Amino acid sequence: MKLFIWLAVALFLAACEGIFADPISATDVDDRTITLNEPGQVTVVIYSNQDLQERTRKAGASVYPLQGKKGWRLIITIDLRNSFAWLAKGYSKRRVRANLDAEAKIIRPYYQENGNPNDPRPALIAFEDFDGKLCHALGFEASDKKLAVVIFNAKGEVARRWKDLTDISELPRELTGLLPAAITR
């Protein structure tokens, strides 16, 4: 009987693997230590690389109407393992920061429309992953053509995962479903 109980517990824990995630933390391009699956807010993490830049922009733009609303955030993880960016890490970081600065100007009207007077730039988060450790922790496989996305719910648990988000309209629908009704109005 004890063996049966131990087996049942082991099977339950194996089934829960990935659902109750350990904190995933890293240093972003602004040199801030960020926990990607931090409890208390819904977090969308998008995998990107040089070949996925346009699809990443479209996925990010699909959630523009929610920008500035509290309770969620969008994070981009840039896989640079198969690039020459490691030769010029400082330049690469400056380039990503410049892209985030430009993005902040684009989403500022959404912040204002949603009643948020804050500067959007501090809320924009991107990570450069040169060694693949962050991508691995997030369950992202190295891919030239697949736009992987993971959404963590407000408990820091994986709520939805796409190995390749082909229908961009799924992202805002899924995100809206995870946010409290007061946020999405």
C-alpha cells in the first residue's frame, strides 16, 4: 500500500512539472534583474531571433490596446546563440534599447487612452540570451522560424504555451481571458 501511495504522489508531481514553475529570473537589457514569471501579474513572454523580428513586432502590436493597463506585462526574449552579436554585446544591447525607446513612443497613446499617465519605457522589457540558458528555462527551443510564446498567469504558472504562434489574433484573446474583467474594459 505504501508503494502505491508513493507511486501516486510521484505521478502527481511529474504531471505538475512546469505548471508550478520555479522563479525564472535574468538581467534585462536595462541591467535590471527581472523575474519573468513573477506572481501578481500576467506575463507574456515572446521568443525572438533575427529571423523572427517582423513576426515578433506583429505579436507585440496585437496587444497594443492593452498597453498601459495594470496587471500584465510583455517581455521579449531574444535568442542570440546563433548570431555574431556576442562579438559586440555592448552594441547589441544599445540597439535593443533604442528599439525599446522607439516602441515606447508608439505605445504612449495606448497608455493615455487606458488612463495611464506613466512613461511606458520602464515597462518595456527585453532579454538578450547569448548562451541559451534563459530560453531553456522558458521551454523555448532554438528555432529560426517558430514564434514561441508562453503566458504565465497571476500565480506565476504557465497558463498557455505556443510552440509556434501562427495565428497572432490568439494572443490578445488568450491574454484578455486571463486578465480580470476590470482590467480589460
